[in-house]
Amino acid sequence: MSLGSPNINVIHRLGGYSAGVEIELLMDNRSFSVAQIGRGMLIVDEPVSLPCQHGELILTVDGNPRRWRVTVEPSCILAIRYNAQLDEIAE
């Protein structure tokens, strides 16, 4: 296929902006990198057996952190997806 093909869209962006985003889960004095959070779940970057059920999630966008208390359902096996309850901590 060539760039002239009708099935390929070419998009040019000038002066675009991407936000710097970092999601970190703190549990039992350990830090875990989180790939995604959503309603009732969180997905960590690599399979892990989380050390406890309670922790703190920190979402930082462009240097501005927001924090949540996290409760996850325990898992006895390595996992990347966990059912979780997130409650934002008021600042």
C-alpha cells in the first residue's frame, strides 16, 4: 500500500501536546506501576501478587498528584488485573 491509498489516513500535527501521566500503587512500603485504572478495577504493568489488600494510588498528571485509598480483592496468584475500590482522598 502507498500513502496515496484511500485506506490510509495521514495526520499531521503541529505543536501538539501530550500530558505526562504516572500511576503508582503504594502497598506495604512497596511501589507498583499501574497501567490503567477504571471503575472497580486496576491493571498493573507486570503480573504481581500484591502484598496486602489496602494501599494508596497516586495519579500524577503534569506534576499534579491526586490520591485515592485502594482496597483490592486478594489474589493468591500473579495477576495484572485486580478488582478494586478507589476512594479519593480530599486535599
